[in-house]
Amino acid sequence: MNLNNIFKKVSGIALAGAIAFAGFAGSAKASSPTPNNGQGESTDAPSITKTVDAGGKYFGGSDFKFNVARTTVSDNEYGKWVKPTADPGIIEEGERTVRINAGTTTEELTNSVDLGVKAPADSVQPGVYRYVITEKNPNISGMEENEQSFNVDVFIQSTTDNKREIVKYIVSSNGTKSNLEFTNKITTNDIKVTKNITGNQADLSDRFNFTITFTTENNANNTSVRVNGEALPAGGKTFELGDDESLTITGLATSDQVKIVESELDANNVENYETTIEATNTQRATIDNANKTITAYGDAGDITFTNDKNETIPTGLIENIAPFVLAIAAAGIVFFVYFKRNKEDEQYA
């Protein structure tokens, strides 16, 4: 057998093997569909997946509510698949809740809930059952509302023994197949508060109290506000700062307002300081130096409290006795003139 014949036989065997392997691989893949494969079509029931995109910043967690409602497909939308005249409740209508716990990464801020699909009874009409899934407004400061609407189509067919089975789910949004995933982006700001002590009568070891509270627009929820990583209660909290010390407030939405009130620690004789407050963006803050208070929006930027205690230094004792010296000098001049005139009068008498 020459080399050409050997090569042809080996090539033929290799080609046959490759075709057989490809057929096996294709059969294996076809028999193992991937749920939620990114195309919105699956043989397994989809779940509602919720993700909060906090941009790598801390999110304090919240419950997110979703509504499941029955609707119907259009006539002949799926060819000969039947549009059922009644729905026995393949998926229970009503509210679903997804809990997102506190975290920073998208992996931490992702969770899901089952739709609650029921096995169809033998009396269920074969066809396509459609449900629409929407998210309720979470009303969270700084979070964009997700107004997406998803259709979940459940395909039910008869078996050879006249039973019923679910053979497919198709999820779509605006006519495009997609996964049943809701993502909400939240944007928050940081504010750094710094304390400075100045003046020739100041004591750089003095310390001051700062009471911090915050409010949200339209009573929105905000579980993300923290001070130096510590949760800030709804009623506020007091922190202590000394010279060249600072604290950082995080998790503030642009529409949130934070109020900071400074107070002197009179018990430690910290008093008689003059307070000046500055903010990076003064247009987004209301400053009341007299009451040592600032109310700032979340995007007001960094804030500085400067406490000054300064007195004019006397230049010497002469300033204190000068009036007396001048008075004595004036009296001396008066007596000198008086005695001089009196003496002249005696000479001419």
C-alpha cells in the first residue's frame, strides 16, 4: 500500500471520528439546556433577580417589591399555540419581595426570588399563559427607579397520556428576549468635616462636639448614611473633634440634607471661641456662624469649622498710665503759669 492510500484511509477515519464526536457533543448540549441562558428562553422556571449598582460604594440594604399580574398574549402570536380562555393560576398573582442586604459589590447586592410556578393540573387548557412583572418604586434616596416591564410566557402542552406539562418559558421586555433581571443604580456623595483651632488665646488641645442629623426629600428611605463607617441613626448622633481632626459622612444623596451643629464643651472651659464655617459649594449650603450651624445638601462638598480665639497684645505699661501722666503734666503747666504771673504782679506792685 502506497503512502497516498494510507493517508486517505487515516484521513477518512479521522474525519468520521470528528463527525461522530460533533454529533455526540451536539446531542449532549441539546439535552442539557442552560436555564436563563441570556436569551430569555429556558425549560426551567425563571426567578426575579434584583441587583443594586452602588458604584462600589456602601449600600445599607432594603426590601424591593415586585408585582406579578396576569395578562394575555396576542392572537396568533405564537402560531398554533393556543391562547387560553381561562387561567387556573399557573403563577400566583400578587407581590414578591427581594431582600438586598448591606454591601458594596454587585455580588453582595444581588438576590432573587422564585416566581412560584405551579405544576399544571390535567384539566388545564394547553397553550401560552402570560404574566407581566414590574418593580414598585423603592423610594430610596439617590436611586433611579426601574420602570422595566417583563413578560413571562409559560408554554403548556398535552402529553401522550393526556397529562399536562410545562415545556418552555420565554421572558421578554419590549419585544426582546431577555433575562428577568432588574438593576437599580444608586448615586451617593461624601462630605468631609474638618476642625481647625486658631488664635493667640486658643488651646489646641480643646475639643468640640458636633451633632449630625440628616433628612431626605419626600421622606425617601436612606439606610446608607454613615459617619466614619458608623451608621447614623434617624435621630442623629454627636461626635467629638479636636484641632486638625476630621470625620467623613458617606451615603448622602444629592437631595439629602445634613445638619451639623457645633457646641463648646463648657465643662472643660472650652468657650469664647468665634466660629467660622466654610463649604466647598456654598450655593448648596446654609451657614449660620452665630449659631455654629450648617445645613448642607449632599453635594455641598467638604465643610470646615474654624474656631478662633484671639486678643490684641498690649504694647507696654505706658498705654495704661499715659492718661495720668498727661493729666499731671497739664496740671504742672497750669501751676507754672499761675505762679509766674503771680510773681510778675508782685514786682510791679
